[in-house]
Amino acid sequence: MEKFTSSPGDPSMDFPQHFRCPISMELMKDPVTISTGVSYERRNIEKWFHVYKRRTCPATMQSIETLEMTPNHTLKRVIDAWLDSRAKPSSSAKHDELEMILGTMDSTPFKVSSLRKLRSVLETGDDVKEDFRKSGGVELLVRIILQISVENHDFVSTFSSCEEALLALHQVPFSADDEEILQLLMRPDCMRSMAIMLQRGSLEARFCAISMFQKMAKADAHRWKIVARDHGIDFFKSLMETVSDDRICAKASSSALNLLTETLESSKKSRLKAVEAGAVCTLIELLPESSNRSRCEKIMQLIKLLCECPDGRLAFIEHGLGIAAVSKKMLNVSNAATKIGVKILWLVSSFHPTERVLEEMLVYGAVQKLVAQLNVGGGGGQGTTRDRVVRILKLHGGTWRRFPCFPGELKNYLGLGNDSC
């Protein structure tokens, strides 16, 4: 019979005896029990039975009548738990490794490798992350990230180090109570460096940058409002580019949409920056391609927020396809999307009731969608949305009746009967 042995120095020599297969004396990965009650590694006992044609129990040499094998799930769970306990380094070992990495980070020429080791250590648990914070690790990572905006030599190496530092920093939790961390991260130079990462970084780095911005906004909404407002339009351009990359990185795109919504909802000045960055045009062009309900609602919400300022409304009507894109989604996506669409049309038709705008609302089906909205739920909708629909129709019905495609439903609603246009 083939002899099964462990290689010299194999750590399996430390395994408890009952974890070993009696045939190979190696740790069992798939233990099964035969009729004599003895457990073996499945592949070894199968070989004993089917290759060597034996009909005995290898451990007891008893003759057996059945070759039936039963998985020993209990023993497997015990072995797996024992392996897990040995695989986890002690807290002191993790702390020592962390201190060694932090202590040599400034002087080592191999920053990328050291930062990758740091990320691996941080992944081991919350305790080591807390040690990292107390040891000044956040300050160290911020110093590395800042290099991207102040150093011009060896840009490729510096950029790689900054990316790794950002990925490590992303693993560190912080909240509104962590004032020192928030002050560090919201410094203009740190924000500028992370914005550069958002513009030029890998997909993973861009996602981490957006995620960091979201954490800041959640931890201190008031300060984030000021910080985001003071950013140049490049920041908003980078966010819009990420939003547009849905097919490349859906996770980063969704996070960018959420961050934009949080930022624009809290700051009118940020809305102006976003409009200047071309956000209205980008969002209008993304809307027809958005088949996902949640993504469609978020895009429409952003368009609505931008249309609440004069510059945003002008950008919307100047695009030429804004009314068509919004009208197509109304009544076809969700109640929330329809409600947002009504608000957008109300804003545009109230503040810019030009002949072109009103004609596009009629030609692209917006008017028919508004009339249909009156009949939703058997009573014409509810609340503010219904009021807006009624105001739009009554305000501009006299203009629309001059067009050949004037809908008969609207004629009846306005009490015009069969009057000719």
C-alpha cells in the first residue's frame, strides 16, 4: 500500500491526534466514518477500498461487510474551528506588526509594499484599527496623500503611494465625535488631494475617495456643506464623470449619485458650481439610458434640485432634450419619479413659459402625462403634486389649445367642449 507521510517540518505535526487520518496521519479535511465507527479522510479510505480492494478497517483490521461512508460533520466543524483559532495572530503580535510598519513608513523606499501590508493588518479587526488611530496612523496616511498635490518628481511612484494610503484610510471608521480626524480630512489640501484621486485614480481609489467624502458629509453635514461649496468646478466635473461610468463601476457611480444629492440638497452655492460643471446636460443625457428604477429616481432628483436655481433651469431648457427625457419617464418608472417629473415641469413652465418650452411640453407628451396624472387613483392624484398639475394646465391651457395636437382630455378638463382651436 502507498505510504502517506507529512513533509519534514510540516505544521500538521502539531495537530491533535484525533484530527489525523489513521491512514495518512495528516489533518482531515473531509472526514467520513465507516461501519466500525472510525473516521478517515474520504479520499484515503476510498483508495483503501476501491484501489487496494481491502474489506477491513485500516485502524482496527476488523472485517467489514459494508463500504458505506457517513460524513462526520461534527468532527469537520471542530477541526475548522481549531484551524481558525490558530490562524488568528494574537493581539500583541498584530500590534507589534502595526508599530513596525508605522515606525518605518516615513523612511522606507518601498512605501507601496508597506502600505499594502498595512491594509492587510487593518483588515484583521476593529482592535487593530483602534490601535492604528491611537498610534497616529491617520495623520501618517494623510501626510502621504498630501504628497500628490505638492510633489512633482517621480509622479507615478507618488501617485501609487497615495492610492494605497487612501485605500488604507478608507478602512478606518470615524464619526462626528472624531474632531481631530475630521479636521485633518477636511483641510483644503487634503480635500484637494482626494479630489485629484477622484479625477485620475483607479476605479477602487475613486470609489474610496467618494466613500470618504460621504463619511465626512455624514459625520459633519454643516462643515461638509462649506467644504464642498468652496471646491472648484473640477470637483463636480469629477463626480459627474464617475456618475457616467455606470457600466464600468456601478458601485462608484451609485455612490457618486448619492454624494451629489446630499451635497446639492444642503447648498445652493454647490448647485451653481454643479451647473457650471455641466451637470444638467450630463444628467439629461444619462436619463434615457437609466432603466434601473432607483438610479432613474436619483438622476431626476438631481435635475430637480438644479432646476430650483435660475442657471439650472436655463441649462435645462437650452439643452433641447430635457423636457422629452423627463416626460418619457413620467408614469413609466414609479410614483416617486412621476412626482419629481411634475415638479421639474412646474418649475420650467412657471419661470420660463416661452413658446418653445410650451410647444415641447405638448409635442413630447408632457401635457398628456399631466392630464393622465389627474386621473391617477380615480380622483386625480393627491396633495402638492396634483395642485401643481392643475396650475400648469390652467396656466397654459389657453396657449396649448392653439396647437393642432391639443389633447381632447385637456379640452374637456378646461371646459372648452367642442370649441374649435
